[in-house]
Amino acid sequence: MSLSTRLKEFIRRMRTRPQDAQVDQSYFEKLLSYIPADIVAGYTALSGVLTNQTGPDATLQWIVFGVLLVLTPPYICYLKTQPPGATANKIFPCSAGAFAFAVWVFALGGPFASTWPTWYHPVYGSIALVLTTLLLPVLEKAFYNTPPTTSP
């Protein structure tokens, strides 16, 4: 099999919805399915512990944020989608979940607010959260709507 044929096959598999994807979900349901609530809950708990124990230490906040951000895609691939495992068709849900988590933390302030207090304003987080809410379902629709292939 040639490289171009393998690349075309990989792209076709990547743009195929995961088996557990529900096409008829509302935008709100789709958004909730992107945000990994377990990861957000873990971040919220750890952020609260860090703030209560040490004050808002930016380095520890960045470490917690970074570890959970890196953990988000495999968490979604192996625990939140069926069948478990990393496959080409899970690229979008895993990327969208990580992006949604990053935007969620940005909206809360987290390490962004403690590292750049003169630059960060809560309104920036609110704007990012609203835009993410509106864009993720549109990007999903564009990602999975592949044009019909024509035979040469």
C-alpha cells in the first residue's frame, strides 16, 4: 500500500465519528460531552487545596493545570469513549476536550490570573467560554461532515 493511500485511509478513519457519538444531541448536550467533568472537578479540588494551604502559588497552579491538561486526551480516549483506546476517529473529541478544559481554567482565572495579574481580566475568560460554547459544535460538524468521495 502506497504512502498516499495509507494517508487517505488514515484521514478517512479520522473523520469517522466514534461508535458512541450521538448525532442527534443538542448543542448543549454536545458541549457537555466535550468538557471532561471529572478533570474539571479534579482541577477545582486541587486548586482549592493549593489556595488554602499555600496561597495562590503560580508554579504549583501551572503544574496542576499542565498535568491535568496532558491527562485529558488519554482520559477521554480510554474512559469516556467506546470502545476504549486511542484511534484516529477520536482525535477531535480528545482535542476538543483538552481545549475546553484549558478554556474552563482560563475562565476561572487559575494560573493565568496569578501569573499575569495586570493582563488577565475575568471578562477575557467569560468571552473565551462563550466563544468555545458556540464554536465546538460548529467545528465538530465541519470536522465530521466529509464531502462524498468520487471514484476516479
